[in-house]
Amino acid sequence: MRGLSPRARGRSRRLSLEGTRHVHRKALRSGDDGAAAVEFALVSVLLLTLVFAIIQYGYFFFQSTAAEHAAREGAREAAVGINTCDAWKTIVRSRSGASNLNTIEVTPGATRGTAIKVTITWNRQNFGFPFVPFLGSGTQREEALTRVERIGSVTTGCAP
């Protein structure tokens, strides 16, 4: 196009544009009108299922970690000899975060230098997302062991 006159350049541009318009009209007539929408519908089901599964299992592991942390903190508090069971349970519940705690138990009868075991049961949260397989609603259990340093009322046993 460099050596052409301005009139010839305009004509060659027009010819090239007309050729693309003609091809474009043929593509529209070939039956591809809804293909992208159908493909998106098929892929979006898988994508949304994956996103919902990430949310559901992410929250489950968050709850599990929070309950594990609460059991560990409860065992530590019991090992250092906290004096009241109510204060101990309050500390454990406050450390549980998002876990729906059912029971908090401590093995009674621990003496100095022996292990004390704290057991926590908590409810799983099922969001009920469609197409996401999950464990269902139910209870989980977390345990923590630690060595008793000082005898307090918790080490002799707390009523559940």
C-alpha cells in the first residue's frame, strides 16, 4: 500500500473490509449462536461446585483447628493448676473460636508429673451446598495431653 495513490489505497481498504464482513455473516449463519452460553452453563456447574467445596471444607478445617487449640489450651490451664472449674471451662470456650462445643471433659485423678487429658466434642457445621459431598452434621472429638505441673481443682475432676 505504500506505493499506491490515495484513491487506490481507499479502494484496497474497502475490499479488505468487505471480505471480512462477508466471512462474519457466514459465521453467524453457521449455527454457533448459543454455543458459548451452553459451554458456560456446563463449566459453571463444575466451577461453582468446586468453590462451594472449598468453602465447606475450609470452614470444617477452621473449626477443627479451633477445637484442637481449645483442647490444648484447656490442657495447659489444667496442668498449671487453675483453681475453679467454671473459670477453666470459660477459658476453654473462649479459645474455641468458631467451634460449637458440646462437652469439655478432663480426666480426673491426675497427680503431679502424670499426664492429664482434656477431651472436647464439637458439632460439624454443614452448609448444605448442592453437589458437595460432606461428612454431614455430627460430632467431632479433639483430645490434648499434657503433664501436670501443679495440682488445682481441675486436675481432681470437673463435672461435665
